[in-house]
Amino acid sequence: LDQINIRIKPYKISKIKASKLTLLDCEDWVREMKKDHSKYSIRRAVHELKTFMEYARLIGAMSYNMVGDITNKPKHYSRKIVPYSVDELNMFLEKAEEWGVEDYYRKVEYLTFNFLAKTGRRRGEALALKWDNVDFDKNEITIEETVNEKLDVNRPKTEESMGTISVS
């Protein structure tokens, strides 16, 4: 609701009934938003409007949701991920280990980074681990769940993410 108050209500698009809204109205709204909002904010606002308009279409208030046709919304460009080299990773882990010598929380961070770096697992998979997932006798960790940014615990998205990894 706050997002609607910030990104939609201040603009003339908020005064137009869903059944009367045109693609031109939507593109004018995006053009106006570009003066005051980041690309990310605009993409979120367009997504929110698209969701609202899809609901209006489903209940019969309109026959077509044109929001998906907006051509002037900012494009999303993925950042290129540049992984550490082996030397950089080792240097990072050594420094993290040093920080963890006298600080419990830093030690937990070091162990987490070390686990992620050496197993290739995802952050959410590490956060979902429980003691039941660790077999000290076999030196194995079983991945069965993952945690998302809302802290919901779910099964991993792919079967490849589940499984047992050896740690020694």
C-alpha cells in the first residue's frame, strides 16, 4: 500500500479508471516517474500496476492488461558476477579466520563463508541447515531445505540442489 501511495497516487494515472486506462497513459506515467524515481523503483511500480490490472482483468473490469506492453520502462541488466580467484578466496578466508579467533560471531561468519566457498552451496541452503543434516560419523551434510529472503523454509527449487555432500 505504501508503494501505491508513493509510486502511483501522486500521478494522474491514479485518477483514471482501470477500464479507461490506455497504454499511452501508462507510458506517460513511466515518463513522469523517471524524473523522481530510480530504475528499480519504476520497475517495481510497473510490476505492481501490472498485478493490479491483471486482477481487474480477471474480475471482468477490463478485457486486456496493457501494462505488460509498456515500452519505455527501464530495462533490468544483470550485474556481471566476478568470482574471486583461488588466491583471493584463500586470502579472504585467512583474514576471516583471523577475525574469528576472539569473536564468536566472526567465527560463525568465517565458518559460513568457508562452507559456502568450499561446497558451492547457496546462502539459503546454508541458512536452512539443522543439526539433523550433519552426520559427523560419515563427515556428510545433507541439503534438504532452503531459506528465502522472507525467511520462509522450503524445498530447493531444483532436485540438483538437494543431496548429500562430503566434508572432510
